[in-house]
Amino acid sequence: MKVAKAKGRLRGKQPKLNPRQEAHLVALHAAGEHTSAELAELFGVARSTVYRAVGRAAAAGR
């Protein structure tokens, strides 16, 4: 673990969406033109990922 950390290779699972994609997803959701299932299919993620991204955006907006 120490060797991996020293080499900068100690990371968790990479996010499915980069910040720009997540912002676009949240904007589309806020527009109300697409359902969560449609957004999930459009971005190639699960519905739970859509809900999580929208939740994070709502929490950051408070």
C-alpha cells in the first residue's frame, strides 16, 4: 500500500461521469424534458447514478 501510494497509484473507482458530463446531466434533468431512465440511457449509466448526480448538485446548491 505504501509503495502504491508513493507511486500515486492508490485510487478508488473512477467516476462514470466527468464533471462536465455531470453538469450537463443535471441541466437536462432540471429542464424537465427527460425522465431519469432516459438520461441514464443517454449517458450510459444506471438510474441510481442519475439520482446521485442530481442529489449532489442539489446539496451543492444549498
